[in-house]
Amino acid sequence: MSQIENLWSRRLARDLKCLLLLCALMCFVPLLDLSPYTLGILIVGFYFALMALAWNLLAGFTGQFSMAPAAFSMIGGYFTALLNFHLGATLWIGIPAAIIGSALLGFLLGATVLRLKGPYLSLTTLAFAEIARVFIGNSHEFTRGDQGLNVPTLMDDRIAYYYFFLALVILMGSLIFLLMRSKYGGYLLAIRDDADAAESRGIPVVRFKLLAFTISSAMCGFAGCMYGTFSQLVSPEMGLLQQTGLIISMVVIGGIGSITGPVLGALLVYLSSEWLRDIGNIQLIVFALLVMIFARFFRTGLWGIFLEIYARLKSKKHN
Amino acid sequence: MKVEPLLRIDGISKRFGGNQAVDHVSFDVPHGIILGLIGPNGSGKTTVLNMLSGELFPDEGITYLEGSPITRLSPSQLAHLGVIRMFQMTRVFGRLSAFDNLLIAGRAMGLTAAEASTRAQSLVQELTLEHVQYLDAGQLSGGQKKLLEFGMCFMCPPKIALLDEPFAAVHPVMRETMSRFIQSRNQSGQTFLLVSHDMPIVKSLCHESICMNTGKIISQGPTRSVLEDPNVIEAYLGGDHE
Amino acid sequence: MGLFYALMAVGLAMIFGILRIVNFAHGEFFMVGAYAYALTAMKLGINPWVALVLAAVGGAFLGIIIEKLLMRPLYQGYASWSIVKDEYAVVVTFALSLFLIHFVDKVVGPSPFMGPSLMSTQRIAIGPIMLNGQKIISAGISISLLCGLALFIKKSLWGRQIQAVAQNRFGSSLAGIDPVKTTSIIFAISGMLAALSGALMAPLMNPAPDIGSFPAIKSFIIVVLGGIGSIWGSMFAALLLGVSESFFAVYISYDYRDAFGLFILVAVLIFRPHGLAGQKGRGA
């Protein structure tokens, strides 16, 4: 593979092509006449793909390793559910509310952690996530606490929901592609690699960190809201740190710093988690182990491995 | 007739805890000059540079760029006004290709994609980085990274370039390339402020110099006279500095 | 309570402060220590005091293994990283923590028994205050350990090496000190202290795989409060936290007691970021 392939614009283009290919393949899956249960698993897998994309935007592209994605998903879901529960608001209001509400909170959280580096940022976002979850879980008057809240649904047909979520993944992936291809994407990457140097090169770091936080949180909230309409229930369990751990595993295993990686990771990890759960509830053990192995030895994840193999095959063909 | 200097520094000071790092320093940087800022370790020259580039704010005093005060602007704001700074420890965007580094630097300064691309290509040539331009910047050698950082700073010719020990730990051949780069840019009117320990380089590049010691300016003027100034010689030879 | 926190936090302070590595799995040392103590004492019928030592050794051992397997990339200059240093530590130790919690859960199961007390008398009355025998002994052990640690660092050869590495990693390697071995030692000590505090607490709580989480969060709070890199600061902060938490629990709200600590953490990080190394102040 000639070196020019390493140019960011080319890397991204390859990335998007693979994502679209993957999604195209997924289009055919319902034709396999699967049980509603299996379809449901795939749909939740797509939910996690959205979450993985959102977290990767923040962590893989901007270098902000937030521990709060699951919390924002929960928050988004609750915005919709609470509006429906207390005010009878329909999804027409509920969905935008989830997006805007999460974006706002994401902005605030981002503003809070602006000056913090690596572990401090993670700690603070972790604290935020836990506080949010405990708050929602304990506010029985307001949120019905652990019982959760109902959410109206968008459609009844599960297959329709499958394609809907698949379309969402394609949409999100493409939006992220457009962002990362633009100069703003370059700014985020620069901030990831060296925020101080980025500042000195004329990039308003504060503004773009906030932007990344806001967009990522809004995505998480939107995904949470969508999940809520599918499962018709939101509960504080959505915001468990464990869920964030799952999302992080998906991105690390799939390939952090890419678009296809998180999606691939999400689908593979979630599908295997169902299978591993049947074996004996060892899914988190396996994933945590895989994360450590990948982070230690295969930092570019499955996506990176795949690219390597592809590159080797291509150069063999040339010789 | 008095020509407005490019940069005017007026009585800036900075104190860190009990240490007066910079003590009422004032000087002008005329257009088109290569000005050297020298002094033994701990003399305050890097602190002055940090105050000029927005990393630190002076406790008192004002800095002017072409007559307008710039004292409390952030580094990115200063960059857009034409004050560019190079770090002592080279900072590039390691996980992006060298070419992408240049592109991003250019776009950040307001160039369009096409302009940035053209400029980047010519800079790559000028800095002899063609054979590594598509490698990740983190994989470049130390000297190559330094050249890349040069390139990034000059995607948009700045009004003034603040260089912090650019020749420290650099291969002699690279040093040559960098010197030539600085001199050729200077001939087109580019102003430089150079902090350095390297006397031969300072002598060969800098028209004028300022020498600091313990936070104060102890000598300024044409480089040759500054280097022969007995105060300067004593500052370097005598005294304890960390 | 403050003393337990101190014991645990000091270990974290060492890793965090000296090595600048964040160890999200710190709580799991605690848990492993508790389990080791409870299991060896109950199942194998070993004398509680010996079990205590075993737990400590186990903690040290675990620390060394983790350092060897996972932490090397952080300072051996691995080039071209997909995940930058700090974030690598976050991800890896977070994964490690999840792994240990669920692994222990699977392999051992939440144990239905508490570890045996070190002393037979449960309640001692000193004046108007009812004290728990176990707590007293544990407190005593903690204090002596902390003092011992302080002495160790000040006086012993290894201790001074640790100080040297803390101040200047590269420089000390030039002076002939092996930073890798010193790092292993730091991890070992950290693991040992945390495991020990877990073992000491075991008789007072129901061992479950996730008991390490809260103490870990408290440790982080303490380390941040006390100032990064300052061991005395951590000890002081630990006592402070222990006392104020109890006040809060009694006078304000029991449920939100743990959230209280989190609030403090966030507040400190925002308003008084002691020891955010490398953060150049903008003055103003």
C-alpha cells in the first residue's frame, strides 16, 4: 500500500466505504427469517453501535475519555419518558427534548472538565455519571426510581425497527464522516494528539472540546431515547458504569479512532455477549480480558488488524 | 521619523511564588529583524517568551503588536494575529501524517483546502521532507519533526515567529536546513525572535541580541557588541544558576 | 474509618503521584485482599493473623504481575500509539477492574461468610463509647503500617530509590537505579496495602466482588484532595474525609452519603486542582 494511503482523507474514505459495506450486508439479515428475540438482540446491537460511535467521537477522535456515555443515554431516555409521564408529551416533543437536553448537559459537563487532563477527566465524568444515576434512581417521586418509566413506541413491526436502527447507524456514521473530513475534524484530531500545540497553531481548543462533548452527549441521549422507544422502558440501569464499560470494550476491541471500528465492535461484542451469557455469564470477564489484550497489543483493534491483512494481501497481489 | 516597531514590550514582570522571574523588561522588536534573546539558565528568557505567546500573562506591563495591545490574548488568538510560537520540545500531531499536520495548521489559520494543499506541498519540498510526508508525524526523527513544526508555523507567514531553543539537540545537517530556512524567510521580511543557548548560531543569525540575567535585561544591541559586553560574559561565567 | 481510607489511599497515592498512572483497579486489590483473608482463614482454617499476612503478600504479588503484564507500555516508550499514555492507563485499569470483579464473582461467588475477627471480644466499652474490638486492632495495625511505610521510604535503600524515581525518572536511571524494578516495588507496596486494608475490613462486611468499588472511589477522592504526589497530604485528607462523611451521614442524608464524596471530588477538581502537573497557569 503506497504511503499516500496514510493521508487522513483517504483513511476516512476507506473507513466509510467499509462501514457502508457492512451495513449493506446487515440489510440482508432479516431475510434469514430470525426469531423476534434475535432481531431484538441485533437492534440493541445497533443501539450500542450508536453509543460506540458517539464515545469514539469524544475519545477516539478528540481524546476526551469520558466515563459518562451510558449516563447520557439514560438521561436522554429519561427526558423523553419524563415529559411523557408528567406532561403527556408525545414523541414529537420527546425526541427533540432528549437531544437538546443531553446536548445541554453535555455542554455543561464539557465546560467543567475543560482544564482537566486524562485521568482527572475520566474521574470527573465518572463522578458525574454515578451522581446522575443515583439521583435518578433515588428520586422516587419524580422518576419512579428503580421501577423505570414507560416510553411510547415509534412503530410496532420489529423488522421495521431493525431497518430503522440500521438507517440510524448509517446516518450517524455518515454525519461523523462528514465532520471528520472537514477541517473541524482535523481540529479535533489535533486536540487529541496535542491540545497545547493545537492552541498554538490557532485552533480554539476550548470551543472545539465543548463542541465534541455536546455532539457526543446529544448522540448518546438520542440513542438512549431511541432505545427507550424500542424497549418501551427506561430505567436507571441504562446508566450503570457497567454499560459504559461495555461501550468502551466495544470501541477498543473494534478499533478506536475509526468509524467502522466502533460499529463492528458493538455488533460483535453484543452478539457474543448474548452467546457468552448462555454459556455461563462470563461475558464481562471475556470482554474485559479482550480489552486488556487489545489495548496492550492490538491498539488499532479489529479494524486495524483487518486493514493490515488487507494491505498485505494487496501488496502480495502487486508482487 | 519614528517607525512603529512590530512588537513593543513595555515593563512586563512575572513572579512565581518567591521568585521574580522577569523584572520590568522592556524592548522593541523592529520589523524584519532576527532578534536573539540570550542569557544563562534561569535568566527569565523563556518566561518572557511564554508571556509573548499567551501561555502566561504578565503580572504587570503591556505588550503591543503593531501598536495594539495583545497582553492577555490566548495562544490561538495570537496565532491568528500573526504571532507564532515554536516549542523547545517539538510538538506535532503524532497520529496524523506529516502532510496532514501541515494541512490542519494551514486550515486553522484560515486557508482554504486548496490553498493549504498547495502551500503544504511547497513547504514539504523546501524542508526536504518529501520522502516522509505521508508517514505519521510521530514516526519521524527528532530533526524531521522539528522541520515539520517549522513548516506548520509557516503555512501562513506570521508577522513574528517566536522560536524557543530551536537548535537544541538537533543534528548539524538539520541545523543547516533550519538556518537557511530562517535566513531566506528573513530576507523576504519575516521577523524572528530567537531564544537560544547556541552562541555560534546566535552570532551567525541574529542581527541584534538582548541578554537577560536574573529577570532583567543586562545588555542589548548589535549581537557582536552584546557578546563582547563584559556584563554578559560575567553573567555566563559567574553566578550560580540551576 | 479515616485510617482505613488512609491505608488504601496511600497505595493509590504512590502509583498516582509517583508514577502518574491512574489505577482504576485499585479497589480490586482491596477486594482480593478481603477474599484471600476470608477464604484462607475459613476454608483452610488458617490462623487469622497468618491469613492476614497471606492476604498482604497476595496483594503485593498481584501488584507485581499487573505491573509486568500491563504497565510496561506506559514508560518504555512504545512508539506510535493509538491510545495515548494516560488514557491507556484509564482503559486498561478499568478493564482490569471489571475483569477481576466478574472473575472473582464467577470463580468464587459472593461468599456468604465474613472473615473471622482477630480478637474474640466484639465490644469493648471505653467510657461512654462503644468500640468494636476488630476496629481497634485494625486501627492499630493501620497506624503502625503507615508509620512503617513512612520510615521505609525515608530510610531504606528501596525507599530512597522510590523517592529518586518520583522526582526524576530519567535522571535516576542514569544514576544506576532501575526504574522498572522500582516501579514494580511501588506496585507491590500499593497492592499490599490495599489488600491488607481489605483483609482488615473483611470481618466487618459481607464480602462481595464489588466491595472494592466504593473504597476505590474514596481513595481517588482522598488522593486528589490531599494533593497529587503528597503522601502526608493523602493521609490527612483521608482522615478529613472519614470524619466529614460520618457527619454528613448522620446529620444530612444517609442515602446520599457516598454521593457526597463524589461531589467533593468534582468540586475539588474544578476549583482547586492541586497538582495538576504540567498545567500552566494563565495567571490573570
